[in-house]
Amino acid sequence: MAKLEILHFPDPRLRQACKPVEQVDDELRQFIDDMFETMYDAPGIGLAAIQVNRHERLLITDVSEDASNPLVFINPEIIEADGVEVTQEGCLSVPGFYENVERAEHIVVKALDRDGKAFEMACDGLQAVCVQHEIDHLDGKLFVDYLSPLKRNRIQKKLEKLKKQGRVA
């Protein structure tokens, strides 16, 4: 396995819409394993392929306390959403910043698993927030897009300053 480089806001590659995964094979499964290693090392609870510069509709999550519930969502699609929840979110591509974001409280997502088998999953709480956050990435959207332009610009300027100082990649 290998740790992958995580792209940071405002990298324009994070703004591209991802293409569907066409083939689930051993190469993709190895990439998924590398994504998990990268996410756990960061540490994080979700990671979209675009965050490590692969522009395919693939995301992983593990919202458990002990890294015991790794989930893979290939070509995910939210097919139901209801309720409203405001949760403080952070992002591995926007390190060190946390802001309140409004999302659906309950969702049902359909996707393929790491073996290419179709499934549907009802999600609520942190799992629902995480899946919605990562699907946004696949559409070229970041959690900072839910913030006011003033807050978003302030975060961008701070990250650019930290990058110049060599404190973020």
C-alpha cells in the first residue's frame, strides 16, 4: 500500500467533475486500499478519489471510532434525502478549518462496493454527512462553497499563506 498526496484548496483540480468508474478490477481495489491508508494516516473519516487527483466517482468512509467500518462507494448516487441537519465539518483538502454546514439528515445512497456489486444503504448522522460531503467532492464542490464569500476567501488566503510557509502541501 502507499500513501497518496492529498490536494488542497484552492487547487483547481478539486473543481473538476468526476467521471463514472467503468471497471472494478484489482488495480482499482489497490487504489482503494491506498486511499484508506491515506485517509487513516491523515487522519480523516472520508476521502474522495478526486482529493488524491484521480477523477473518478469513488469515495471511501469510516466514521467508526476504531477504524472498524471501512465503506467503499463506487459511482454513488443519493436516491432519497430528507430532514435538515447542521453539523460542523472539516475536510482533508481544507486542513485546519471547521465550519457549520447544512445537509440532509437522512439519505439513501446507491453505489457499487469494492467488488463491483450494487447496494443501497440508508445513512443518517455522521455517516450521512460524510457521504454527502464526499459526493460533493465528486461534483467539484467543497464544503467551503456553503460558506459566505468572505469566509471562503479568508480560508483560501490563510491556506495560501501556510503553503508559502511550507506548512501544508
